[in-house]
Amino acid sequence: MTGYPLEELYQEVAYIAFYFHWARSDILSLDHEERLRWVEEINQLVD
């Protein structure tokens, strides 16, 4: 089993932090599915 791609993790954290101004530790405490859900929600706001 391989881990989550580090580059994608950085992108997700940066994206959420940029738009919501959440702390890195708060974003990293979310599981992968929940982070992706917030990325989707941000995409809906900025489209």
C-alpha cells in the first residue's frame, strides 16, 4: 500500500488555507475525503 501523494496533499492544504484561512494543523487533521469535500466546496464558490 502506498501513501497519499505528498504533492497532492500540499496542493489541498494550500488551496483550503488560501481561501478559508484555516491553520495547516486544522486542515491536516481532516481525513482525505473531508479535505476533498472542502476543496469541492471552494471550487463551487469561486466558479
